[in-house]
Amino acid sequence: MRAADGLLHALGSVVAPGGRRARLSILIYHRVLEAPDPLVPGTIEASAFRWQMRLLARHWRVLPLGEALRRLDEDSLPPRAAAVTFDDGYEDNVRVALPILRDNGVPACFFIAAGFLDGAMMWNDVVIESLRRASAPRIDLESIGLGRPAVDTLEQRRETLRRIVDALKYRPVAEREAAVEAVRRACRADLGGLRLMMDADEVRRLHDAGMEIGAHTVTHPILSRLSPEEARMEIAGGRERLRAIVDAPVDLFAYPNGKPGRDYGPEHVRLVRDLGFRAALSTRWGAARRDQDRFQLPRFTPWDRTPARFLLRLYRNCIGAPEAGVGAVAAV
């Protein structure tokens, strides 16, 4: 085992060296479920997250994101450097993921969409939970241009979920909200009492546990679809809400959805910089290097379901973007 570990460490140090040639792998997660979700099979569950964090702690140098970025600037990042991040602010991040992180000594940064705290729900989750509760073999979505899709089998529900999310993601906010409500009504879904996102006390728990809190706007909009003033209000407002909760600086930001040139543009990069953030993260694949724009840092989602492939994917990410994998529709 020690010989194998030494070989893996040597490989990691070659593809992810430290110092001036440093490469920082920033992992991105969203939800961590107690058990697999058949409707959204791409969402990681606790058992897989546990062995992933164990492998990271054993083979990589996992640092708090803020420290890792500082050391990247200072050319003092160690080989095999990694950081862990979460987006959106799901309550299972506290209930399920936090104990696993602490057990393995892994720090993380949580980018929280502040407008969904204390009982609200993201639009894609309304769609997911509505379809989960649909009892008829078909639902009528003619009013939003999606016909009458079948939802009688699990495969049909998955396909309908994919179609709805793809169709609604880039619609104007008001139009999307109306369409989501039409989906809920068509499924006759009662979502009262369902809580998926954190509350303010849980954000404080993360902060008190030594985890970093980052901003992720107020309502998780596609910034490129907003006016300049709306974008400023979303970015600044989300940070101010989180600052008030944790009574501490919030100087890291993650772009919602995060695809450069599609979900945000150069004007949003300038805005985040002008608002005084220290760095911002995208969802472009790759490992961060010292010469990269600190306001468009790449992140990486390793999707492999075996430890060996997971580690190999991490190594591959350091030398070039991996091929597209199967992602969860919950991650919007």
C-alpha cells in the first residue's frame, strides 16, 4: 500500500506540481444525498462522497480555497493541491456533507444563493419534486410548448425532466417562473413543507465549523440575461445577506451556471472585480494556474464512480479538460 501511495503521489506531483508551475484542482459539488436518487442519478450520495473525500485527503493536499489562491499568487502552492467547493446552498451540505468533510479533515467553500435561504426553493428543484409526485401517466405542458409528455415510467420522467430543464434554463426569469408553476400544477404536486435549502443558522454552522462562505448571487440568475443594474443587485445583494449572517467578510464569488461567454460575460467579470471580491469561479473545466485570470478560475466535477477512475480523472484534469461526462440536472 505504501509503495502504491508513493507512486500515486509521484504521479500527482508531476501533473500537478507546486511553486511557480503550480496547478490547483478546484472540485465542485452541489447536493450530497443520503441515498441515490433514481430520478436524478448524477447526484452524488453520501457513500460515494465519503470515499472521494478519503482519497482526496490521502493523495492530495486539500487546502481552504482562500489559502490555496493566496499561495497560488505567492508561488508557494504545494504539489497535488486541491480545494473543494459547493454551489447553491442545499441543506444536505450541512446535514450529510459536513460530517464527512470533518471526519476526513477536508475544508470546503460553500457558495450560497442567499435568496433561497429559510424556506425558498430553486426552480429546477420545483420541477424535479413536481415530477417525482406526478400520478398521471401523462402531464399537460401544452401551455409552455412542451406537449403532453409521458411520465409513467422512471425513464420517461428522467427524459421529461431533461427536456423541461433544457427548455426553461435560459428563459427570462418571469417567464420561467410562470412555466415552472405550470409544471407544478400539471403534476398536481403539493410541495408545502419541503425544505431543500439551508437556513441562516445552518450557514452560521458551516462558518463556525471553519468552512468558507462564498457569494453566489441572490436568486441564481443567468447573469447574461440581466440588465447591468440587475446583475449588480444580484451579486452585491447576495454577498451583503451572507455577510450579515456570518458577521465576516465574504470575498469569493461563483458565477451561477458558470459557463464563460454564455452565462456571464466580460462585463460581469469587471463588475465582480469592481465590487471588491478577491476571486471568482466559473464552471469551465481545468486546473487553475498562476497566470490565469483570478476572476474566471476553472473548476472540475469528477463523476467517476470507482476510486481508481476518480483519481485518474483528477490527474487528467491537470493536463487538459476531460471529455464531457454525465451531469445532474439538479446542477443549474
